[in-house]
Amino acid sequence: MREDSMRIARRQRLLALPVVFGVACLVTASTTYAASGSSSVGSQHAGTKLKTHLGSYLAGRVARGRNDTTNAVEFYRRTLVRSPNNIRVIQSAFLIEATEGNRQKAASLARRLVKNNKSHQLAQLWLGIDAFNNGRLNEADKHFKAAYSGPVGELTSSLAQAWVALAKGKKNDAYALLKSSEQADWSDFYLRYHRALIADVMGDQKTARSNYQRIFSVDSRTPRTTAAYIRHAVRYGQYRLAGQTARTHIRKSSSNGHEAIRYLFKKIKAGERLPLIVNTPEAGLAEVFYGLGEALTSEGGVSLGTIYLQMALVLKPDFPFALAALANVYESTKRYDRAIGTYNRIPKGTALQASIDIRKAVNLNSMDRVDDAKAVLDALAAKHPKDIRSLEAVGNILRSRKRYREAIDYYTRVLALLPKEEKRHWTYWYARGTSYERIKNWPKAEKDLLKAMELDPDQALILNYLGYSWVDQKVNLEQGLKLIEKAVSLKPDDGYIVDSLGWAHFRLGNFDKAVKHLERAVELRPEDPVLNDHLGDALWQVGREREARYQWEQALTLKPEAKDEVKIRQKLVSGLPRSKKQAATLRQGEKAKRKGPGKRVEMTVRPGRSSPAVRQ
């Protein structure tokens, strides 16, 4: 997570973009379509025709809503055949064609859009890309200027115009377009980055260096800008600066640095030459749309960010980072086959190759092709026997599939490859320890979990798992409860960890405390059958039998595992046994109620919960 305030502000402003720049157009088109006959370019007959073919349009909307963009394209194309002049349909069709990267179709629709609305920013940007790609630089400049509106539109337009100016050989114009004083404060990061890139292309070492230094002093964690700085230093023979830059990135990153930087670091130590990250105006313009697109898709602006990435790929079809970002979009929307296909478009042998293979395997697993995923990762491990990432990935996949014995073998191979133990390695002992626990080898499980806790004593997952296991086995009860309480203090809004605390109190016979924590757990994770089942058990033990049955019935509606379903149904028939102490406590409570003054009893529902509670 990048913590620099400038970057955070930049991301937040980018997140506002989909509302004002593109997605709002799509929403408007969707919600006003049924009444759009009067806005059509054409006669009343066109409006009648539009109603006739409303089904195709609505089907396109549904398909898009389900991220089925392939079918959405076909539905919108059918609608266009019947309603070729309806501007709402044209707009929706353009957005989906652009989302799919259908260059010519999108360009054709964009031309029709700007005839009706010259301020349509996405259409103007797409036409600018198309013109630039075909060498029509003046036309490209005109379209990019027309997209200059709103903070992000202004930034995109300025960056694009700067690269067009460079393509025309107008160095001073390119620099002038990247003046920070004319942009919002948060855009300074992008402006400096592209000023540095343009200076590098022109051989202006001084300007490039000063801008790279400023960027890196503020943010040394971003791989792309770090790689650009490293390649700049190598270009001028300054390998020491390049090495220092790589080491700083690796040291300040939480996961030992990005693989692209580690790859460059090896090249630096070998004294190899490295090309600039951008060496042509075409590559620079692609960098504009990749950088903004990746930022948008990473922070939730998937629809607009995807179109930006597609524009980058129009300019540079084999752009590895843009393709990887687009594949990530498909993963986030559960289109795993599209993700794999996009990864396959990345040229072989890049610094990303190992990660690409791992991601493809993860997607295969998501498609329930577990053995295929394992085969990909086993081949990668054989090719790179000292790289633990593929072994870890196989272990994680097998553990998620409850193939714990196989997973243990892979985690053991990972641990054998570690040169030294570090805090961040807690995950390997934790993963193997939990796998041992699942196959009921508690001695080995406990040993691994203790080792994980030794490496990171403030990791809530470890504290929760170890503490709960102790309490569940009724050993180290006091210590186990303290571990769970610490885990809850670290993650008070994690329903599963709060459930562990409640269930620990249940196992210890502290039923009132159990109810308190388990109610909170169900509020946090109301969709989980186990948590609802636990709450039912606790409610039963404190004598709130009607509520207990409600929670058990609720658990059944949430599709519990088969063995748990059998137990829940049995509890609905016969309840739960109570200890003599608890039974006596409940009898005393009933006697006290009978002796006291009569009270009205009514049924109510707690705020935020659907289960009934008795209020007296």
C-alpha cells in the first residue's frame, strides 16, 4: 500500500473520474434508453423501430453488467443495425467496442459520436490515438485538445499533446505542455514522470535527472518509475546510481521489491547495457494510457481504466505491463479464460515471465483445472529450482483444495530453500502448520505455528489459529484466550477472529461472554453458516432457545457443509445438552423471574440483524 500523501491524493482524484468521465455517459445511456426515441437522429419511425429492438439493447446491458463483454458487443451491434442513428445506442456501442479493444469499430463509432457531441472525451481520445497511430499528427493533436476538460481529462490531454509535440520535433512545446502550474497539484507526479521520459528521448540528461530524482525522493516503491530511473542512469554509464536506486526500492518495498527491479539489478551487477523504458513518441504515448489505466483499474475504476489500457495496446500491442494490467482486470471480474488468453499475448522471456506463469496457474485453479495448474507450476519449478514462488503457489492451491498432505510437501521444499529466516517468512510456517493441523498432526502443527509466531508475534492470523487450537483442545487455556484477545485487538472487524473469541468462551463455559462476541461476529459476517451455528449454540446454553433455533435455521439457508448440516438438523430436533451447572443456573434464573413482578414480553429485532430477540 503506497502511503505517500501525494500518491494517495492522486489515487483519490482518479477514483472520481469514472463518475464524470465516461461511466456516467454509460449510465445515462442505460437509464434513458427507453425514452430516447425523441432524441434519435431521425424520424418518428426510428423511434418505433427502436422500441421493436429494445430487447437486444437490454440484453447488451445485462451482458455488460455480468462482465460478459463478448456477448454485449454482439447485442449492441444488432441494436445498431436496427437503430443506426440513435445517439444513445451509438454511445453504448462505442464504450463496449472500446472496452473490448476493437480498434476500427470503436473508431468508426467515435467519429459518429463527436459529430453529435464534440466534447465526448473518450471518443476524442480514441480518435486521437487512431490518428497518431496512422501518422496524422495534426489531427491527433486536435482530438487530444478537444478532450481537455476536467482534472483528469486535462492531465490526459496535456500528456498526450506533449508526446505529439515531440513527434513533430517541437521540444519546447512538449516541455511547455507539462507545466505543473497549469494542472491540479495531484497531477505533478505524472507530469514530472513524462517530462523525464521526454527529456531522456531527447538526450536532455539534466532535465531527465532532476525530474527522476524528485519523483524517486517522494515515491521509491513504484516499479515503473523506478525502472525508468535505473535505465536512465545506465544510459549515461552511472551504474553506481542505478544500483543504489534498485537497492533503495528493494529495501523499502514490503515484499523484497518488484521482480522487474530485481531483474534489472542483476543486469546492473553484470555491467550490461539497458535500453530506456521509453525511446519513441509512440511508446511514450502508450505509457500515458497504461499509467493512468493501471491506476484506475487498481483503485476501482475498472470500466474506464480498461478502455485506457486498450488505448495503450492500440499503440503498442505487445506492451507487457499493459497486457498484465488488462489480465488483472479479467481476473478481478472472474473472466479467467480471458485473463489466460491475455497473459499468452505477452512476449516470452520478459522479466514478468515467472509471474505470468504463476498467474495463469492461479486462473486455471479458479476454473477448477487444478491438475493443469499444478502441471504449469511444477514445470516452472523444474525450470527455476531455486525460485520459491512456484512451490508456494502449488502449496497454496493444494491447501485451498484440502489436499493438505501434498501441500505440506511443497511448503517443506519452500522452507528448505530459504537462505535465512526473516519476519516475512512467517507465512510458510503458518501455511504448513495449518495443513498439519488439518490432517490431525498436532505436534508438528503446533511447532510450525509457534515458529510463525516467533517470526511475527503481532500477526493476527497466527495468534487466532494457535490460540483457538489450544482452547479447542482445552490445553494452555489462559494463554490461548490471551492470544485470541490480542488477535481481536489487532483486527476487531474480522468476523472470523471475533468468532474464535466467542467460541473460545463457549468452550470454556463462559456462555454469556460467548453470546456477546458471537453476536458481533455474525453482524460482521452474516453470510457464514458456521458463525450462525456457533451463535445458535451459545444462545441455547443461556436459555434463549427460540433465538437459538432461529440461528440454526438461518445457518441451514447458508448452505453449510454436509456434515454440519446433519448436526444442525439434529439440534433443531433435540436441542443441545447442558452441563449440570448450566442447567442449575438457568433454573435459578427462571425461579427469580417467577418471584419478581410481572413484565411485558415483546418480540423485537436488533438493529442490523434479522433474528428475533426477546426483550423483557
